[in-house]
Amino acid sequence: MFTMLLNPIAFSIGSLDVHWYGIILGSAALAGLLLAVQEGKRFGLNADFFLDLLLIGVPSSIIVARLYYVAFKWDYYQANPGEIIQIWNGGIAIYGALIGALLSGFFYIRAKGYSFLRIADICAPSLLIGQMIGRWGNFVNQEAYGGEVEESFLRDTLHIPNFIVNQMNVEGVFHHPTFLYESLWSLVGLVVLFVIRRRNFLRKGELLFTYFIWYSIGRFFIEALRTDSLAFKGPEWLKSVLDALWSPMTAVFEQGYLNPAEGNIRISQLLALLLVLGGIILIVARRTMGYAAERYNDPLVNFKTGKTALQTREETENSKNDANKNDSNDADGGNDAGGTEAPSENHDRPV
């Protein structure tokens, strides 16, 4: 049977190889930017605001995502330091990327005079679509897949397209396409966020919290299928709790192999559980304590100027229009003045 193995290099320019992984991540960032720009217009934010946020957030997220991954694989990278920067070979952690993006975004947003939670709400769907698209970089690289599985399970039970099944044939063994599971989960979550952000019951910060809850629920169950999880040695009672919560999945799936030498607790699975609990607690606590009075759809106010973003944008546009009118009047006046002057004789003109 033909086994498809995609070339991770899309094309080369001289000695420079352009990897599909980078192209896919770039496409993910662009899609996220377009979503944020479109939603930001409703509140009066211009595209430059989100473009600057992207230019700051993308490098920060990539660096922290790589550092996060390297930190938990330090035994390997300590012996192979030259590979630390080779992100084109994979090895970045989404939770690390989120930490980097949120940290850089917090300082940028506050410097601009806006509420971090309000802007983060607007950007929440962008994070999800970025993850949805970005996971296909793992597909090209044949990484972040799950445990062994029968080919018939993928083709006949799950009805997964052939080109994906073929790519999940790694050295003659088929694996769960966990990248696909997570991408589809993110797609459904994107629809959920689109729907609830138009509802008046949604308060400030709750779209961001919903994003974390939704993504983390999926990540909790999908992570246990993987064979490359970052892990640590934890208490057996904690492992038992995680296994018990995951147990409904055993009706269809089996957990992927986890090297006992690396630990018994999958870090991303534990973090996902904490984020789900934390998101729910934050929503309930903020509403109970009266900290959630501001709604998602309320006007976005700049705390430095006291004006809404829409007012600021309209004032800026009006100022530009007035300036253009003045420039136009000056130009017309100059032409009129020039028209009243008698033409001067040109004695050099041929007769």
C-alpha cells in the first residue's frame, strides 16, 4: 500500500529551506489577525492596533512556547544545545505560547489604555482559530500523534480521509491523528464563541474564560492519547484522579504510551483540568462578587482618555477629513490666484 509522507520543506530559495511548519503557523497567525480586526471594528479599534499586537505577540509566544518545551525536555537539550532553536522540527508547547502571548499582550494593551480582559475577549476566537490551523503543522511533520491503532479503525470506524490516514502511518504503524481531533474540537469551539459573544448575558472576561474552558476540556481527553506528552513524577492519587476522569473514553480509545522514566502525570492534562476548574470558578466568583457588571457588548472605554474607542476613532477620522478639506481649499485658492495673473510674454517662443 502506498504510504504518503509529506516533505516538511515546502520550497527552497538558494540555501534557505522554507518549511511547511512555518507557513502553516504564519497562516494561523494571519487568520487570527483578520478575525480580531473584523470584531475590533465594532468597538472602534483600527487594524493597526491588532497588527502591532500581533507583531509583539507572535515572537513572544514562539519564544515562550519553545522555552516551555525545552524546560521539560532539558535532559535532552542539555546534551544537544544546538537543537534548542530548531523549532522547524517541532517541539513547541501551546500552553507556553499562550503564556507568552498573554504576557506580552497584557503590557501592550495596558499601555494603550484599554482593559486587558476586554481586548482578550475580542482576541479569544483568534487564539482558537490559530490553534485549529496550527495543528496541521504537526500533521506535516508527523508529530504530536497518538498511540498505535488499527488502520481499519481510522478508515472504517472514524471514516478519516485517506490522505490523513496515510500520513499517520509512521514506520509501518498507524497512530491516532490527535492533531485532527484537536483541530476539529477547536473548530466547534470557534462556532460556540461566535454564537455566545453576541448574547447580552456575556460579561467582560467571560469569552476568554470560555475559550480556556472549551479548549482545555478537549485537550484533557486528547492529551492522554498522545505518546509524546511532557510529564513529571507525581503522587499516585493524582494519577488515579486523572485516570478516573478520563475513563469514559475507554469505551472507544486507549491511552497512549507514557514513558515511566519521564513521569506518570501528563503536564498538559493536569494543566487543562486546572484551567477548566479555574475558568468556572472565575466566572462564578466574579458574578457573585459583583466584578462582572461590564458586558462584552458594552462600549470599549480607554481609561487614559475616558473616551470610547469608537469616539476616538470618529474624532481621528473627522480631524483627517478636516485636514484634507483645508488642503483641498488651499490648493483651489492657489489655482484661482494663478488664473487671475496675466500671462507673461515669452520672447524665446518661436513665432
